[in-house]
Amino acid sequence: MKQQTEKKLQANLKAINNDFNTVIFADIEVKFKLMELEAIRILIDDCERLINEDAGDYVDGVDDAMDEFDEDW
């Protein structure tokens, strides 16, 4: 009887350990995916910032050219 109880306890412990590992590894995968998405979001923000800066430089250049043209006429 004692051996059966011990075997059941060992089986339950193994099942609990497997469940625990499943939860831990799933949590790690979720955290890695969140980190990946955050890195993509930061990259997109940086790209948008660069595009807007380039667009601003272009508009400034056009404004300067128009001012020079107006001064000539």
C-alpha cells in the first residue's frame, strides 16, 4: 500500500512539474514575443521620425528656393 501511495505521489509530482514547465516556457515565449513586438514598434517610430525629418528638410528647401525666386522678381 505504501509503495502504491508513493508511486501515485511521484506521478502527481511529475505531472505538476510538467505543468509548471509548460507554464514557465509558455510565459517565456510570450515575453520574447512581446519584446520582439516592442522592438518592431521602436523601429517603426524611428523610421517615421526619419521620414518626417527628411520631409521637413525638403519643405524647408522648397521654401528657401521660393523665397529666393520671389526676391529675384
